[in-house]
Amino acid sequence: MSGDRIAHVLLIVVTLVLSIGVHEFAHAFAAWKLGDDTAARQGRLTLNPLAHADPLGTLILPAFFAFSGFGGFGWGKPVPYVPTNLTRKFSMRSGEAIVAFAGPASNLVLAVVSGALLGGLLKFQLVGYDSAFIALLNQMIIINLVLFFFNLLPVPPLDGSKIAAWLFGQRADRVLDAIHSTGPIALIVVVLLGGKLISPFVATLYRTILEHLVL
């Protein structure tokens, strides 16, 4: 393996570890703010990415995908919460949707912040275009946009399924339950096809961030 390939794999893994850590923290924070401290009691209310890292989903498979040229993809340890503990100011479906959306929303925020930081560093010539930090920030934009759109797909166990259950109520339950009953098959199909589905949205928002914050 060449030095450049090793550097690329490390860049992808580091980016995913940081991004997934923020994603899972956002779930835990949203649940905590809505009244459930399950994740907090299990040490998940932290920005320490190691608390959220899954050895297979955050380290091994992302390294394999990056080495194989498939880009960055991975997941962290699911954040536990008890829906019945969430505040009754919202319906249970609403509370679960808020907790679910917090994860992807944090990735969108992280992508925008990374774009703003990237633009500021280049504008004031604080680092060069060939800097490793610039490469990291660029990957932070791309991978967080991928995580944002991918997790919004309405397929269990992705966050989008909880949002769909809130939007469509009982009308969505039968469909979501049927998908969930297939086990990992549906998720494998989404992983294989989801990239093509979300790539136009990722590309459009990536260009928008570059045009308004970087270039």
C-alpha cells in the first residue's frame, strides 16, 4: 500500500470518527433535553468520539471502503433512549422524530461550519491549499453531507424512518414494520443504492457551500 493510499484511508477514518461522534452526541443531547437521561447515564452525552465508535462500523469497514475506493461510509453505536421518558409536551412520535433528526442535523451543521472554517483559512492564507488540514475540512464537508442525506432515508433503522413515522403516522407503520422485518436486507439494499439516490443532493449542497463559504 502506497503512502498516499494510507494517508487517504486515515483521512477518511478520522473524518468519520469525528463526524459520527458528533452525530451520536446530538442524539444523546436531544434525548436528554427532552427528559430522558438513559444515554447520559451510559456515558454517551459526550463529544468524545471514542464513546460512540463502533469497532466494525466506525473503524474497520470505513477503512475497507476507503481502501477499495468507495469513499466514506460507517456508523456508530446506537444511542439508547426510552421513548416513554420523553417530555409529554410533544407526542411520542414527535419526540422520537426530534431525537432522530438531531443526528443528521448535526452533520449538516458540521458541514457548514467546516466550509466556513475552510473558507476563512484560505481567504486569510493561514494555510496552503495542499495542507492536510484543508484536506480534512474538505472531507468533513463531503462526508457530513453524505451522512445528513443518507440518514434521512426512510428505512429502518435509519433516522429517516422515525421522521417518516411522525410525518405519516399510522399510515407509515405497516410499511416501516414490513421493511424492518426483512432485517439487514433492506439496509444492505439502501447502502448499495442509496449512494446513487443521494449523490445529486450531496453534490448540489457541496457546490453551494463552496460557492458561498469557500470560493
